[in-house]
Amino acid sequence: MTSAAPSRRYPTLLAVTEPARTLVSAGSLAAGLPLLAFAPRGEPHPVLVLPGLMASDVSTRLLRGWLRRLGYPVVGWALGRNRGPTEQVVKELPALVDRLATEHGTAVSVVGWSLGGIYARRLAHRAPEQVRQVISLGSPFALAGRPVDDSPGARVYQRLTPHHTTSRLSTVNRPLARALPVPSTAVYSRWDGVVDWRACRQKAGPTSENVAVRSSHLGMGHDPAVLWIVADRLAQPRDEWHPFRRPTRFGLGALFPPEN
């Protein structure tokens, strides 16, 4: 694979190669495990990990297990398969964030994969005092409220709309791609074969950023670069947020694509 980003003219190629490229991410994780031992560790605080469309907590098991080993009290959403903003999701997710913040006496970091990242951003708008930061992984939040595009993920979401509620996780009426009221990191990949990577980027600002990786969409939960980014972001002191800096030691910079 060359370092050039894939062309917009080949979305089908990206989609059909997703499974194979996901296996590459798994192989990269095995090779990168010794390097991940140097991942940053920070103050323990609750972390909620949300799965993507049609996925469940099973898909985030590796990510959650790794964060637990880093010392964070981490939980999945425990709502089964993610079929979109159903009445149960809209009711239970805010209650879960409230319970975690109350039990631990501190705000919750929310890591959302794909559709889970859209939920995470809405939760931050709903209760910014309970959300410490948002980290989204391949989440096409810039499409929220806009006509559905022709990406594979959007087509699946469209088929599930009869199950969705008209209620919303947040009543804040502003584009989700704008900066959140809490620090946020949007991880995206130009090699994403499920959603348009352009929709996974937010407006950069003093506490909002976009970080590129080489991962497939389905491989983000076990891609070594993604795991490093999540660990680095969670390790920041709550009131001392700064943009992500690519690691340079031990050849770790090779995990990330060249900066544009």
C-alpha cells in the first residue's frame, strides 16, 4: 500500500477490502504490543465505551480490556446490539452517564466508535458537566441532520430508521461537527470503507482536534495507533488539555500517516 490516500472514486474497493484490512489491523496489534507498553497512563476516572452501528459490547471488548489494564474503571453500554437511536438508547444512555458520574464522583470520558461517537457528542451537549471528554473513532457526525449519503454505513442506518424514536439524546440544535462544550478528539481514516472519512472530522479549535490513522473502519477498536491515541487522550489532566502529539520514541511515529 502506498502512502497516498485512496481516491474518492473507489468507495466500492474500500468497502470490499474492509474485512481483509481489519485483519491487517489485528496483525499490527500483535506486532505493536511491546510498543503499547509505553502508552501514557493518567488519573483513573470512569470511561464509557459505545459500540458502532449493528455492533455490541463484544466489538469493544479488547479496547475496554486494554483500558482497564491501564487503570481506568471502564464499562460498555450493556444495551445489546446498536440499532440506532431507539427509545431504549435515548432513555438509558443519559441515565448511565449520570450513574457513572455519581458513583465515581467525577466526569466520564466517553469513547464512541462510529455511531457510538455520534451518541457521545450528543451526550456532551446534553450534560457537559458530566462528560470529561469525547473521543470518537470513525464517527460520521458531520452527516447528522443531513441527507443520507451512499456509504455502506449510511445505507444500513437508513434501513433501521423504522425502529428509531423521534426523541433525541440532546435538544441542543447545532451541527455536531462544531466544537463541543468539552474537549474532543475525532479519530478518522482516509482508508475507511464504511463511512466517508470527511464526515468524521470536526472543526478544530482550542479544545477540539482531528487525528488521522491508517486503520480500516472495522479495525479501529484494535488498531495500535488508535489504542495509543485513546490512552494518550485519557491520560491528560482534566484541566490541562492539549492537542495530540505524535509519539516519536521507539519508532512509534511509524504507526501514523504523515501529517497534512
